[in-house]
Amino acid sequence: MFKNCCGARTRRGTACLRKALPNGRCPNHGGLSTGPKTEVGRRAIARAQRKRWNRWRASIGR
């Protein structure tokens, strides 16, 4: 792998070759993501996650 590359796995299964940020990840793979900061944002994320899990559980028959 090249020096200073992200190194995360892509959908194809190969290593991402985009230049890494100081934290070691690229903007495509969570390098700039800090998550929700406000209580409203946290609730929105929690709601979306519950919706996804419920959809997944329904798809496998749980």
C-alpha cells in the first residue's frame, strides 16, 4: 500500500487509495464525521437506526 493512504476497504474489497487525513482516514471513510452534536440530531439518528433495524428484522422473519 502507498504511504499516507486511507487504507479502508472499499466495496470492491480493495484498499482505498485516497490520501488520508491526519487521523488516518479519508473523507469518504469517516475521516470528517463527528456524529450528531445536538440532542435533536441524536434523536434523529436513533429514530433512523430503529427504523433500519425494524426493517431488517422484518426481512429475516423476526
